[in-house]
Amino acid sequence: MINNQFSLKNKKIIIVGGNGLIGSAVSKLFIQNGADIIIVDQKKKNKIRGIKQIKCDISNYKKIEKVLNQLNKNSFVPSIFLNCSYPKSINWKKTNFKKIKYDYFKENVEIHLNSFVWSSKLFADHLKKKKIAGSIIQLASIYGFLGQDNLLYKNTEINESVAYPAIKGAINNSVRSMAAYYGENKIRVNCISPGGIFDGHSKNFLKNYKRKTPLQRMCKPEDVANAALFLASDASSYITGTNLIVDGGFSII
């Protein structure tokens, strides 16, 4: 017998950053499983036939608030909100310990952390007001609860970051707080913490990363999409406030 608890049929879902590396994989999988989705992203580039898209600067809380208010007024009444976005400033590559300046740190906290927490609160309040049971899923990272391994970056094109773990750690903890507050309204709030997502990394970085990971590879966008499908579906109806780690065992050793 097929377990229909994993089906997203008749579920209306907002996917913020749905055209990004992870978001595209999530959007595709959700549609394959029957979801009716709206992508909110800075660029309209998803070519899936019939998909609804709203162009919006997701780092601007006023604009994302306007989008949510507009959706509340039309026939699309979403019950699931998933944030796959990765807003960052033009100085993002200078947020490592040697180059970072206070302004770089402040700006990235503003556009990344604040947009995640505030947009999810707005959506939770929408569900509460409408008395709709729903689910909110945030994208965090293993570096939201782990220290960064500097050996990974040795002789590679990548540096550690001051801002990234601070942002992702705060997102992770905000999920627990929201889950506790909105639980009585039948609103579930969870996050996914992926390991490093493969995106054309150098051979040296891949070598370093595989050496530290029991499953001997980096995370794929599809790995995150599968986790998101579970948390969005009724199969996870008794799960809230959790941090679902998708890292191939990176964090266990």
C-alpha cells in the first residue's frame, strides 16, 4: 500500500528563494508530489510549466510583508512556508575573520537573519489569524551548531566566516522559540541543517570535505529537498521545533 502521508496534494506552499540552488530542487520535488506552489524570488527564472512566481527582494522585509498581505487577499491561501533563500551583501566574501568589518557583519545579519525570522513570524501570524494548521520550514546549516573546521579551507578558494555561523545559529534557535509559541495554534516550525552543498567546488576542497564525511561526498540539493518534503508533509505531523541534520555524517565525528 502506498503511504499517502508524503503526498502534498492540495497543499498550497510558498517557497522563498525557490529559484536558487536548493530552492529549484525543492520546487521541482514539491510539484511532482502534488503541491500548488508560489515561488517568491528576486529573479523569475523557473521554467516549470504553469508555476506561479512573484518577483521580490526577499531581503527587504517591507516587500516580503507586502507579498504575504497580497496573498492573504486572493484565493491562494497557503498553509506551508519554506525559506530556501540565501541573501548576502556584495561584501559577503569579506566576512572572514581577517577581512570582515563591522558594517559587513551588520548588513548580512540584517538581510539574512532578520528576513528569515521576520518573514516566518508574519506567516505564522497569518496562519494563527486564519485558524489554519500549518508548517514553517527554515534553512539553517551545520555551522549553526558546529564550529568551523579551518582545515577544510586550507589551500582552497573558500574561507571561514564570522557572519555565517552567527546567522544560521540564530535561525536554528528562533525555530525552537517559534515552535514553542505557535504550537497551541497547530503550527509546526522546523529547520533543516544541510552540510556543504556541492556547487562546483575545487578538487582540494572536495578532497578535504570527503575526508571528514563518513558518506564521502558533499550534500546535493536533492538531499535537502527530500528532507523538506518530509517536513512539509503529514508524515511529520508530530514533529516541531526540530533541527533535521542532512550532512552525510559530517557532524558526528
